Amino acid sequence: MERSLSMELVRVTEAAALASGRWMGLGNKEEADRAATEAMRDVFDTIPMKGTVVIGEGEMDEAPMLYIGEKLGNGYGPRVDVAVDPLEGTNIVASGQWNALAVLAVADHGNLLHAPDMYMDKIAVGPESVGQIDIDAPIIDNLKAVARAKNKDIEDLVVTILNRERHARIIHEIREAGARIKLLPDGDVAAAVNTAFDDTGVDLLLGSGGAPEGVLAAVGLKCLGGELQGRLLPQNEAEEERCRKMGIENFNKVLLMDDLVKGDDCIFAATGVTDGELLKGVYYKGSRATTQSLVMRAKSGTVRFVDGTHSMKKKPGLVIK
């Protein structure tokens, strides 16, 4: 992939964040998601690439745009797989909570897992703990391993996990071990990526969430030198059949980083929609708005934080072609 593609992709997530941020706190998650999706799709048309959506808003008959298989880009440049979540945290935006993102990931063609829309069990850590975790190990063993790798006591660890009834046992085990927990209303891509930044205070992500989000998080962690392990959790025969179409007959197969994102080159870009531990959300004042974004490339190891100030008068449609 071309080096300049990284900064081009930030324009895509900025547009989605600027469009959906207007819906923050208004209680309408559908409109927030629609705004993000339409803005993201419009800017993709200007990006120099030949992209194919492998993780998106659904199948062609389920989504009007950014559907799986849709072609993105202006038809020039590298051939790439694209994973998108125009608004990770629709409920978060609707209720004005933390850590909503506009996020995407890009890798060379054929290198992203075409994860079906189902649950995935996950464990994610930052660079210091790579090689120390095991999704099949007891919770206490993983906590001890991460604490040892980070030169911490278990009581110093902070674990993030989605606040769901299905996680009651895991939450109990974490607390019994003495570690602290940040319960998430939604949005485990941000939570997984946060494990790679000391400033966020997050050491480990555990629990099940969306499989597409698992692939997005894996790209982010690959850029940062972190690690995510996953296992698909089909809930019915239809979901099992989708796994088989992916070539996964053994539903207990542990998906490692190279299963989720192959090769040594991928790009992750995200823009904050609401404030979070890592990124500030969108702020509006008159005809101007500010954004904060993160863009990373695995091949170079470059991590950039991009602060943007946008004139909404000069680009009312969020894109200048």
C-alpha cells in the first residue's frame, strides 16, 4: 500500500465523525448511524484505491451503502480489503456517553478475515503482554500473566468488559482476583486499542462482542504491536453455516493475529465522535468544528494523532472532490 493512503483515510473517519456528532445526546441512534455511513461513503469515492468492503453495514440486501462486497475508492491505487464501522457506539452517541468512534481498517487484498456478524470471544492486550495471554486459560492465569508482564500487582490491573449479563461470571472472577473493572456500555474496538496506550489506564480486554469489531481491533493492535485472540461463537445453525462458508469447520478454533489480519501491512484510522480515554470527540462552534483522530500503519509502526479544525461553510457536504 502507498504511504500517503494513511492520511487520506483520516479524511473518511473525520467526515463520519463530523456528521454523526451532530446527533450526540439527541436519543436517535438510527439517524446518527445513517449520517456517519453516508458521509463515510461519500468521502471514500475520493480516495486513491481500489477497495472492497469485507466488513461493513451488512449484506447487499440489508444495507444501502458500505455493504459487504461494495467497491470503494476512485479506481486508482492499491487493491485493498476495507473494514468499516462508520459509528462504533450508536447507543453511546444517542445517550451522550464516552468512547464512540468512526473507525476503519485497510489491508492488502485477501488479508482481512471476512468475519460474519456474530459474537466473538476476545482477549486483547498491548505490546508489553504479547505472548503472555491464552484465551483458553483461566481468568486468574491471564491476570497473573499480564500483571507479571507489566510489572504490576493484580490489584493494579484495569480490565475492560462489555456490561452484559452474559459476562456476570467473568466479572465475578475478575473482582475475586482483585483486579479492577471498567464496564463498557458499548464500543469494544476503542477498549481493545486502549490496552496499547499507558495513558488510558487499561491493561486488558475480556469477554465477547461483535466479530467484525474483533477484526477492526486486531488491525489497530497489529499497528501497535499488541495482541488479540478470538473465537467465533455461532448461536444457531445459520451462523454455523456462515462459519463453514469462511472455511471454519471447527468452531472452537482460536483465531490469532495472523488469522484476523494477515501480512505485515495494514492501516487503522479512527476519529472520536464523543470524548474517550484516547481521543476527544467532535466539538462544534458556529461554522467551525474540531476533531481528533488516530491513524496508524503496521509496516512503518507510525502512530499519528491528528487534530483537525474544519470550516463547515467551505465543505458543507464534508467533502471537497
